Amino acid sequence: MSQMINVLKYYLKYKYTKFEDEDRLKGYQEKKLKKRLEYVTEHSGFYNKYKGCKLEDFPIIDKKIMMDNFDSINTVGINREEALSFAIESEDRREFSSKLSGITVGLSSGTSYSRGIFLVEDEEKDKWAGYVLARFLPKGILSKCSIAFFMRANSNLYENVGKGRIRFDFFDIYKDMEENFRRLNDLNADIIVAQPSVLLMIAAAVKEGRLRILPEKVISIAEVLERRDEEYLKKVLGLDVIHQVYQCTEGCLATTCSCGRLHLNEDIVYIEKEYIDDERFVPIITDLERTSQPIIRYRLNDILVEDKKRCECGLIFTPLIEIEGREDDVFIFAEKNGNEIPIFPDFIRRCILFAGDITDYRIVQEKDSSITVYADIDEELRSKVFKEFEKLSLDQGFILSRVRFKSYTFDKGRKLKRVERSL
Ligand SMILES: [Zn+2]
């Protein structure tokens, strides 16, 4: 029970901490940052030497630096090898309730060569649960609500939300989907949480009449929700908004508001913006809440697109037009003069969008810079897609290498990426 009270405490805190103007938010962030940096320099060996320094004096780190210095960065004395073997063992057994020295250890769902580990304490889990509930529960914490959560691993990070009047059912995406759908039909959940690839499978089942569900809210997590998929989900599921949580191992970065627009969660994460052009930026994040594994000036390799227009919902947190994708997924082509030119995923996506009605596709730039389009489309559509690529190459002035077409394949254990550069 005490844990539920703790979650409730954070729920109330986040629900009712409002920021009327930017000065108030700035003041709040400054106070939080000061406290966080004091804690980190006190408890983390890696940050010890930055005692008394301002945030801008701290080093900018990335996943590699985080993993290479895992032992000295974390404040709970957990060793990387030990954490890694513990996490892999839990994943193998698909048993996620055990903890290492009282700490939840998880693997981030990155590709195998860049596996990350994350550590979360119970107190942090309660905070996370309180935050998510504050952001998404349609009727508040005291009303009954059933949440269906589809994910690849039942980390006990998520079971936490399933207490009291809030019913929380977990669906393992590795299990038979038809079996999952049968359970989902019986449950009739108010809220469905899943990654876009699974939401698309759910929508297909609804369209075919295999699923009869009427969720009040659908929340997309873990992968980037492409605008086109979003439109499709809205149409099939009969919703005005598909909500999104843009969350990575490093923190819960952005959530949608009542208007359906994504806002950075600037009350829990401090974000420095490394601009690539007028509106695109790479976020460097400092988590204002995490203690066991501090996240200080961590550079993500995602590209976010800022929306300069204020949002009608009244939130003053930075609104985003979209999460464009990973920085690694920017296609690189050669110009006639031999220089390289980056082409953002959005431009690549539009080659499909403008060609015609293509729902399932993936576009991969291979190591030799040629392009493979995975889609079940006929010759006519193929030539239209090719023409769009040709047009793009003329507009942007790059040399278009070979474009190949293959039938659509997607491994559901992996993250769905519509646009991807092979590294
Ligand atoms: Zn808004």
C-alpha cells in the first residue's frame, strides 16, 4: 500500500505542478538542476571532479561513454558485467521480476552491437508511474481504468502501474498475436499502449473484424510513429488523437498533450538543443529526476523537429512537429563535385508518400549507398517511387545510386523503422 501512496504522491505532484510562463519553468529547472548536480558530484565517481561546476562545464556524453564508464557513473555500486549478465539471463528466461541488489536492471532495445543497460530504483519507478498516470489517465487516478500494455519484455518497471482501481494487463508481443487478440477482446481495455508496429497489427485485426475493441485512448511508445501510420490508426480505430510517449532508456522525453501535439517533458528533463538547421535539433538531455544512473548532458542521436508555433493546450513546454528519426538514419549521398550531402528521413519518406497509397514499406540505404525499397507494390507503383527518388536527387543535387525493390518483410522483435541506413 505504501508504494501506491508513493505513486499517488508523484501523480498529484506532476498533475498539479503547472507552469504559467517560461520564467517559472526556468526557475524550477534551475533549482532542480542544482540539486541534481550536487547529488551526482557527491555520489558518482565519474562526476566527482565536477563538484561546484555549472552544467555547461560537465562533459557531453553518449551511449558509448555511458557504457564504458558504467561502473563509475552509477551511484549504486553496480558493476557493468554483473548487470549485463543479470539482464540477459532475465530476458532469456522471460522473467523480469527479480532485482539486482534491489535495483531493476533492463536492457535497452538497441541493436545488439550497441546494447545499453539501464538501472532503476523503486523510488524512480514510482515517480515514473506517477508521471505517466498524470499525463495520460483520462479521468484521473480515482476512476476505474483498464490499460492493455503490449511490449517485448515484462520489465517490473511497468507492472508498477497496475495497482488499485487501475487495472493493468500485460501482453507479450513475442507470444502468438491471435491469442493476444482473444485476450484483448475479453478485456475491452480503456487504454491500449503499444509500439506503432503492434498498433498497426491491431488496426488490421479491427479492420478485418477479428478484434472488436473501443479504446478511449491509444498510446504509441518505443518507436517513432510516422505521420502516415498515425493517420491510418486514427481512421481505423475511430480516434481523433493517437497519443505518443517518446521515451528511450535515457528518459521520458516527450508526450502528447490534449491537442495531440508532442511536447518535450521539460519538467523532468532539461534539454539542450544542438541545432542542425532552423528547426531540426539533436537533444542533449539531463534528467532532473534519475538518481541511480544519472543522465547528465547525454547526447541522443535522434533528430527532433521543433514547432515554432505555441500550442493551444496551454503547455509551455517546447512543442515538436515530429521525431524525425535517428541521426544514423540520415541518408548520405554523393554530390557531383564529390562532396557528401545528408538527406533527412522526411525527404525519403515523401518519395513513398507522393508515389501512391503504400501502407507497409521500409526504405534502407545500403553500405554502398544504393537504396532498397521493401514494399509489396506492382510495377506501376515501383516506377512512380523511382521517379520520386529521381526528382529528389535533381532537387537536392545528389547522384542517385541504384534503387532496388523487394517484398515487404519485418521482424516483429525489432524496432520498426521505415527509413533506415545500414551501418
Ligand atoms: Zn499542446
